[in-house]
Amino acid sequence: MFSVFDGHGGPACAHAINLLHPDYLVAGLLPPGISEQVLSDLRSIEESLTTFSVCGLSDALWSRPEATVTGESEHIKYQNLIKPPVTYNSCQWPPWGPWGPLPGSIHDLHVANMRKLLVESLSCSLADDDSYLDHNDYGDICDPEGFTIASFRSIQDAIISARHELSVQYTADVEAIDMLGPEVNRLYDRIVEVSRNLRNSFKRLDIDLSHAAQPSQHSATLDKALLRIVFSGCVATTAFIPNNCRELYVAQVGDCGAVLGSLVSGSTHANRAPHDHRSTALLEYSSSDWKAELLIESHNAENAADVQRLRSSHPVHESAFVIRDDRLLGELMPLRAFGDIRFKWPSEELKHVARLLDLPPNYPIMPAFYTTPPYLSSTPQVVWRPLVPSRDYLLILATDGLWDMITPKEAVDVVARHWFDYRCYPSVCGPGDTAATRLIRTALGGDTMDPQRISVHFSMPATVARYYRDDITVLVVYLPTAFRENHFLS
């Protein structure tokens, strides 16, 4: 699982979503037997009230024993009516990076939310279950908003490719396609299940944080840590490759992006054995051999389909001002995001928070023309692609700071050139010349990666740099290119 996040209005939301979302994703994908064991462990943890290392969901995040969280959540008290809840002073926690640990109260909340999520999953009664995934006239899997998750043709082609690897005879006629029925149905059902879980996990995380931060009308306390998270916001793109290494799922909220880099059919390299790196390393790089596919369009005002989704969810008379100056309600660039409760909560709740915080009467606690919230969604758009041997080589995940500077094809060319420069062994490049580093240098310095132009960008004060470039986060994933076993047919 690979993700990139881009925060706005401060780093709090992006920091929290980055650290909490893997557990939500994994919880939705766990088999029932493992879910029961994890649920039992979580119950024991809560009953013991001891220092602990959770959670069995995202093992990689919890594997470093030296990582700890300390300190309490900050609370605002009014009239000394309510004391903040007691939390653990120190508990095992994964590395948090330069922003420090999440407060202990959020950790406690997270454990409770995971327990509730697993209970609902095992009882098949998930709250806010986004279970309805439709199909169109062509048999493509579609989400409730009408966006295509997987085409029926690509599902068929995946099965055919797997059979071809087993040297199973296949002829492209109607009878042969009908024989694929059972395998197609199994893969179809699996795509529906995983896609539904990805959608529900993103949405559930945002809802849990929002509900925890939302005070009741009689509440006398607010959790400042939670308010920082939900008042700021972030967008995210997550790629999930199952253990079979034959499929790719991408879930996106907002304007980050995922680009799949593949060899063009019929190119010189496509005819070579993908696992024989020595054979391809001797060939010269050619841009024409590579193609780039932007898997999901950015969720912003330039995405006509997403604008239509937004407008159709509000009264007709709001169509003229839901999008103003290419921004949501004239303020926010992405049309989907975590946090940003100024675009989600009922107006009375926002006014109640403003009163508790003793904000000035003219403080813009909500956007103008805020009449029928929520205007912002955290439900991701999900796409599925089969990973084809000798064709699909790399995946680039990046924030909009990169895609504002270079095109998807230019990005794939940079990474492909890097691949050949290191004779198909990019891991030997060292930290100073990774593919991600080259992408950032190309974005800031042009095709020649001009050091002077790059230096100018990095020497600008932060208050000035934001007018010339956005923050850039890049993750390059090298996909498996040789498959020896058939998993689609199992």
C-alpha cells in the first residue's frame, strides 16, 4: 500500500490522515478469522489500561519499538464544568516524522474506532455502508456517482492474460469468451468487494474524526487537537497492490494524482523477457516506447464530471455559486477532501463552535452562500487495473505541485530514463539521484534540471515561494514485470 498526502490550511489533517488511514484500509480488507483475533486483542488492550503497541492491522507501522508517543491532548475548558478525559502518558506508537506524535486522546479514540469498525464488519452491519456498486450497459463496474471502477473488457483481458501464461489454448470467439464466465465472475466480485472497502474506509475515517470533534449543544469542552485536524484539510491518493501482484487499485480524494507507466505494445522492450534485466539494459532508451496513463482525474473545477456530481447533489438554484472562481464556494480548490469541516458541518454546529471559541461575530466560520451542507465529500474515486507482464513497469504518485509543472508523459519519461541509466537496477542509484528526486528537479529546473533555476526556487522565502511553486511530494513504485504463477484463476 502506497500513499501521498497534500495538506492545506496547515499540516494537522494530512499528518493525522497519513498515520491513521492504513488501519482503516486494512480493517476493511481483513478476513473474518483475522478480524476476530485483532478484535480480541483490542478488547484486551482497552481492559488492561496498560502501555501497548497496536494494532495488528498495519504491522509495518507498528514494528519499531523505539517509537513512542508522549503527552496529553490539549483541551479548552469552559467554566470548569468538564475535565478532559484521562489518557495514557506514554504508549507505543509509530514514527511521526517532524510534526511529532499525535496526542494520546486521539490514539485512544483510534483504538475505540477500530474496535467498533471490526465489530460492525464481522456483524455485516457497517454504518454508512457504501455497498451499492452498479454496472453499466457494457458490464463495467461503476460507483454510485457513475465513475467507472473497472471495465468488463479489462477484467476479461486479465483472465485471458493469466490463461495465456499457463499456455491454455484460447481463441477469440464468443464460445471461448463464454468459457471464461466463472473466472470473470470471481474476479468481478473481488474487485467489487475491495473497491467497496476502499471507499468505505476513506469515508469512515473522515466521519469518525469529524464526529469526535463535533461538540454537542450542551458541551463545555473542545479538543484543540481534533479541531486542528478537522478545520484544516488534506487530499490523498492511495495505491493498493494485493499479494498476487496482478492487480492495482487506486483510491483518490482531491487533486493528487497516480500515473501508470507502461511499455507501448509492439515496442522493442515489450518483446523481451521482463525478468531478464540484462537483456533490456543493453537497449537504448526511447520515449516513444513508453506511455503514461493518468488513472484518476483531479477532483477540481476542471473535472467536468466531478463538478456535475457536486451540482447534482444540491438544489438547482445553487448551481451558479457552488463553483465560483474555479473553487468550491469560491474558497477551496479540491472538490473532495478530508477534514475541512467548514464545508461539511451544519451551520448551527459551526456557529456553536464559534461561540465556544469566543470568535468575533464577523469571523467567517463558514463560506458565503452556505445553505445546504455538506458541500465537500471524502468518498474516494476508485479505479482498478490489471498489471500485465512485460507491459506495466512503474507507478508515480505525486501531489499537484508536480502535476502543475510537468505532464504525466513527461514524468514517465523521466523515471524510464532513470531506469535505463542504472541498467534496470534503480535501487543502486543512492539517495542523491532517485527517480523521485529527478522528477522534482525536472519540475523545478526543466528538462535539463538546471541547477540555477532549482536554486532560485529553494532560496525563496516561504511567503514568496508559494506564488511560484506548490509543495511537492513524489513516490515512485516499480511494479512487478515478471509473473510465473496464475492467481486470477485460483
